Amino acid sequence: YTAISNVVVAISEIAIETTASNGNKRFVFVKDDVEYVKFRLPSNDEFLKIQYNSFGNEYLIFNFVGKAKLNIMKGTATPQFIIDDYDVEVIDLWWFN
């Protein structure tokens, strides 16, 4: 496992996707050419709670534990980080000024 800390991302850049076959939710975003994916989000997931209450202009800071891999699809290789566990907090916009 690998730990990555202090990953800052705008909440508007994170996609929530639902798997058609089983209804599982996941979140996905790309930062510095790496695709971050968290599969099988439970309904009480912390990110889903933040996203539900979001105005869409917040920034989040994540700390992740997971596995790095190379996803090859249709001949294209994409660096990917599969998130096993994480913590997240909302950052005030003034933090960037």
C-alpha cells in the first residue's frame, strides 16, 4: 500500500459515477495526470455527505491509502491510484489567496 497526503482538488472536478450492473457508486478525478478512483462508496460515505451539502465551489484536501497501478484500456495506458481508505476535509476559499 501507498499513502498520499495533502491532495487538493475542487469538488466540481470530482465525478460521482454509478455502476449500471449493481448500482455501486464510485468517485473519480484526475490530478497531475493520475486518475484517482474510490470504488464501492457506502451511502454514509464522508465524501458523499460533503458533496450532498456542497455549493460546488469548495476545495477538498484528501489523504489517501491505496495502490498505484497502470490502467490499460483500448491501447491507452493511464496511471491510476485505487483508493482503499481516505480522509477528507473542506478547505475555505481564502486558503488559496
